[in-house]
Amino acid sequence: MSSPFEFLRSRLQGISPQYAWTRDHSGWQNEVRTKLRKLVGGVDEPWPTGQLALGPVTDEGDHTRRWVSFPSRDGWNGSGRLLTPKVSQAPAPAVICLPGHGAGADALVGLVDEPYQANFALQCVRRGWVTLAVEQVSFGHNMSADHGDDQSSCLLDSMFALELGETMTGWRVRDAMATARFLRSLPNVDGSKIATLGISGGGLTALFTAALDDTICAAGVSGYFTPMAHSILRFRHCSDNYIPGLAKVLDVPDLAGLVAPRWLAVENGVEDHIFAIEGFRIACERAREIYSENGHPDRFTSAEFEGGHCFEGSGLLPHLAEAFT
């Protein structure tokens, strides 16, 4: 008799996702986007009329930094560190930076030393882009009080979301969408040039946000873009990665079909043992096919680098710069 894991794995291997991308499916994007928005839950509520909160401005030499908080859902504000370059075109492009598991937004802006996140929000603002490092639900300042000794409160919060018929993905995507809405309200931001950028769990949010919100012009995804069989269904992952029923609908590479023909850049370390490089290569092959069929093969790019699960960026940031031109 097989083990429970082997039994479940055999079931998953036998599934053919109903909405896997196909070049022959007329109206595929609208149909699948509607299905996916319902599956993740929590993204389609009316926008609340809550208050903005703006913290004091800190001078960081080539940019300024301040904490901001903005309405996302009734009773909940999205929040993060807003970085504004002192020298940039006006209005400037903007990047929504999304951290993975760890210290949260502070690890993207130089306030906490967390090497795998590489302070990538600083890399963005130094390119002249208005940058908002979002504090994702369950990370950093947004950890629930009852998180034990964990780096995040994902388990508790994800279970709450599931009990409501929603998901952590939906909650985080909604905050990213609220971030884009806030950025468009700023006079120094070009609202048509807003991109998402994330590592690991932040890469998930960056990709799903671009897939579900077609006002996002580009996405950069580090350490996440692999089929589920090569990552979250390969061994135990954090509960925030899971969306009930997703495997029956589509796989991660199919999300490229919801982003196309907008810009998408992905990267992966060849020694990443969390999101396997062989899966990354399979996903990229599918994405290249999708973008070629859309007539814009140049708008997808992929990069591999020596190293493990970390943000590298040299294949992502230049692609975002192209999207902003």
C-alpha cells in the first residue's frame, strides 16, 4: 500500500488542469482571470473610503523614505515603506516591491540585513523609480500576535483566510492592488507604468497581481516561477502558497498567459532547492511559447544565476526598465 503522500501525488499527477493555457482557446484570458479571481478570493470587494496615513520623511541621501498606510479592505489598510528618488523623470515609473519570508519590507530598504532579499527596493529607487516596499500580510510589522517563534504568522493567518472561503494569496494580491491604487494618486507617478517585483512568496504575489490586474504594466518574479510539481507540491512549503482547487484549474506557468502581452521577467538560482531549476526551465519554455503566440516574444525574459534561493536582479531590472520606456 502506498503512503498518503504517494497516494496524493499520484492523484495530482493524473490531473489535467481545465484552464491550462491553449493557443486555440478564444477568450481564454477573460474566462480564466474571472475563474482565478473567485478561486483566490478577497480581491473584488468595493474599495473602502478609509484614511491615508503618512509617516515622517527620512532623508536617505539619494532618496527619501516614509511609512505609508492606505485603504485596502473594510477595516484593513495596506502599508509599507515608500521610497522617492530625489532625481528622476516626472512623472516617474513606480515599482511595487514584495518581500518573501523574513523581516518584511524593512529587509528591502536597508533597515534590516537579510542577504537573500538583497535590499531590492533600494536597487529600484536608485534607478529613478518611485518604489513602495509593501509589508505583506503575516510578515514584518504585519505579523499576527500569536506567531510563536516563527518568522511569519502565515499558518495562523492562512487558516483564518481559508475559513472565510478566501486565501492568503487573495489577501496579499488585494494589498498589492491597493498599493497600485495609492501610487496612482501621487502626482510624481506615471500611473500607466507601475510594475510588481518580488522574491519567493513575494514573487507569488507579484505574478498573481499582474495576472489578475491588467493595469499592471510589468512583473518581475524571482525564485518562484516553477510548476507546482517542482515546488509547492514537491515537499512541505508554507501554507501561504496554497489555493484550494488551483491544480484543477491551471499551473503556475499558465499565469504567463494572463500577463501576456505585458512584460514579464523571471529568474532562478541554479542551486535553489525550494523552487527547482529544472521546473523553472519547464515553466520558461511554456512562457516563451505563450509570448511568441501573442506576437511579443521580446516581452518575456528569463535568467539563471549561480546561487540558491535569493534575489539576484540582473535579469529582472533591465527588463522592467524596457517596459517603462
